[in-house]
Amino acid sequence: MGGAKIVPQCNCLPLTARAAVHLIITDLAVFSFEKGQLYLKELMPGASLEEVRTKTSAYFIEAL
């Protein structure tokens, strides 16, 4: 629990590989990385778009 899980930039750990992740599945939504952009692909059952916006500090494009 706590802060946002998807953030604009990693500040707490050293990066070992850039652009290694193409799909992120959280308890609220499914996101994908395409052409350097983060896309919201699907909401999990019971999650709302407003909740995802509130809890995600990284910019994303809605592709629902």
C-alpha cells in the first residue's frame, strides 16, 4: 500500500535494463508500453477510471 506504483521515473533503484517491460498488470488495470507511451488497456473488475487516474502518477493514454 502507499504511493503510486506506476511513476514517471524510477528514482529509488538502479536500472539494469531500459525498455524491458512492455506490459504492466496491477490490481486496478492493465497498461502497455508502445512507442515510448504508456497506454491504459483494461480496467480490472471493480476499478474505476477515476481511481486509476488518482493512484497513477505517470501520464497514460486511455486506450479502452
